[in-house]
Amino acid sequence: MKTVVFIWFKVDTMAELTDLYLGPAQCGPDVAKVEEYKYGKGKVGLDVEIKLDDGDERIAKVCALLTQHGEHHSTRREDIYTEEELQNAPLLELGGGGDYDNVAHAGPHYGTTYDVTNACKQCGTGVRQTSGVIIRGEDERRIEKTRVAFTTHGGFLVHDVDGEKLVNAKFTGFNLWPIQSLQKNGTKVELRREQVLIENVMPPMAPSAILDRREVCPVCKKGRFNHLPFDPTRFVYRAEDLKNIQDFNLTWECFGSYAKSLEQALESYWPRPSILVTPRVMNFFRGKTKKEKKYEGVSFTPVWIEGQTPWG
Ligand SMILES: [Zn+2]
């Protein structure tokens, strides 16, 4: 695993880019990616992405030069894992991936029903789905582009053929629920997709997990965790937390949503758990060919084990 730092900014011309930034900071084409973009009336600017290993002294140089010239820029650190590390991870976070917006609107507004008996009154964490998911009809075609899709309310959706394969290959820790889409005329149409409903909830993560805890709900202490905006999130578990894992699992921590009451959460979003899967599930969903890879619609990030993580 290595951590890389991305720096993004825009300039007007190649001369400006070379003379003010890339030259003085000694950043060659191996670390700088430049693309043209059009704006206003036929004007062309340059979008710049610099990618450097964490700790490279050129990061501070480029940022200082950008600040000096009053150029707006943004940065982000990301963990990059090797294939071997992905395959040897005990669990991986399954996230939405790729360039496609493969998320369908769902939730109470479109008719899916929920039980709120045990939900937190402060943030809505713990709202439990009690019917098959119903998505917004307009989103049906869009989510067909990718092999897997998600809903705005934490649903993980697969094609029915994949659902059948998951059952036949004896993957553990999930049930399949039907999906309908709500058409503009009020009718519902059954889709050839299924929701993977996951039941096994992991213990809370180790305190060393790197998460954004600033908004955590003071009442349930379980809702409104977030991913960090500028640094890589790292899910860290103790070795004993991994004893009873299934192929599909949920984090105890629930992420996202800024709702300040259960009512508000039901009107918008409530905090949802992240999905953790074994490398076997990753291998099932990852595309084998270039085209399949483009449309896989999912990403995988290893969880860390406290004191044992092979990559240190
Ligand atoms: Zn709460």
C-alpha cells in the first residue's frame, strides 16, 4: 500500500503552467496530467492533476507556488493497494465506483416501507426496511449501465442472474429481495434486479480507525460518521472482531446524513452502514475484460487489522 497525494488546479496556458509551477517545482509529465477544457465563448483552459507519493517534497513546493500566485487548488490523499493486498485482506469495503452515477432514488417517498421502532430519535440511525425496495422510475435506465447499483438509502442492487449465481455459489450473509420501480403514472414495474439485504453487523471499529467523527450523533453514538474529505478513510478492526464474518457484512457505524431528527431523516436520508465483503465477493463482482471493468460500478478498499496489517 502506498499513499499518494493529488493536487488539482486550473491554468490558462501551457507556458504559465510550465514557467510558474511545473518547472520551478520540478514536476515532469510522469507526475502531471494536463487536459484542455472549454469555458465562456470559445476559451480554452487547462485542467491540471499532479500525483505524487505522500512525503515527496514537491507537494509543498507546488502548493506554495499556487498560493503565492493566488491560484485556487484542491488536494486529496489516497491509499493505493496492490492486487496482492486486495486478495489477502480479510474484508473490503464495497463502495460505489467508476465514473457512472449508478445510484437510484428510493426511500419512503417512492413507497418502500420501514419500521422506525428502534430508530434513533435524534438522527434516524436504525430505520429498518420492511418491504422490497421501490426506486424512482426515471432512474431505471441509468442504473442499467453498470453491473451493480445502489439506492440513495443504502440499498445494494444486483442483476437477477448475479443474484442466482451468488446463491448457487453459497456466498453467506445475505438475502435477496425484489425491486420495483415507480412509474410516472403511479404503476409499479418489477425489475430484473434484486436487492442484496445484509444482516451480519460487525462490532464497532477499533479507536485507531481513521473516520470523520465530528458529526457523530450524541444520542446513539452510532450514526453520522463520515468519510474524511481530504484524507483516506481507514476501517480498522481488532483481530477478534473478524471471528464471525460472512461473505457480506455491515459496519456497526452508520455513515452520512445531516438530519437532526427522525422526522427530518425520514424526509431525506438517515445514516447507513457501509458494506464489507470478502475477497471472494470482490472477485465475483470485478470485471474480467476491459469493457466489464468499465461497467463494474463498484470499488473495493481493504479494512486494516490492528497490529497485524501486513503493509505496515
Ligand atoms: Zn442517533
